[in-house]
Amino acid sequence: MAYVDGFVLAVPRDNLEAYRKVTEKCGPVWMEHGALSYVECVGDDVPYGELTSFPRAVQAKDDEVVVFSWITYPSREKRDEVNAKVMADPRMQEEPSCMPFDAKRIIFGGFTELTRF
């Protein structure tokens, strides 16, 4: 079963194109170093819940959209290997130090796959 890194973040609508450009540079780096897939999705049906929701989780503001992303790997060990290579890749140093979103509000974690159909 695969290993998955998942991410949820809020991106200002005005910065969505800048965010897309960053992901178009970063995604291929992950893939070249061994990730199985790299996916970025923009929420278009993510209601603000009473207790919990994607927007609440990242404290999304009215002018922000929720982005849900994941990267898959064959195993956690491969994920650790790939991420080390990605962080050492000179192309990743080229990215601006200021991302087009508030990195303090990102949610991320690693997950072992339970089922797949």
C-alpha cells in the first residue's frame, strides 16, 4: 500500500496563479526524485462548517480559497528518501522564500494507505 503526504492550506484568491506557478515548478521535482503522484486541488465546494471544516481548519479568510494537496509514495521510507532529495535539490532553493500563502496555517501529515479501489 502507498504512503501519502496530505496538505490543506488557504491561498488568497489574488495569489492563486502565483501558487499554481510554484506548484508547476515543485511537482516535477518530487516526481523526478521518486514520488508516484503529486496533486494540487482548489476547493469549489468546501462549506464553512459549524464545528469543523476545511476552511475552519486553516482559518480561511473571505478572500482565500482552500487548497487540498497530496503526494504519494511507495512507502514511508521512500517518502523520507524523496523528501530529503527534494530539499537538497538546487531547484528548490530557487523558489522565493515568501510563498504566496500563510505557511503558518497549513495542515499536513503523512498517512499509511488503508484501502484503495
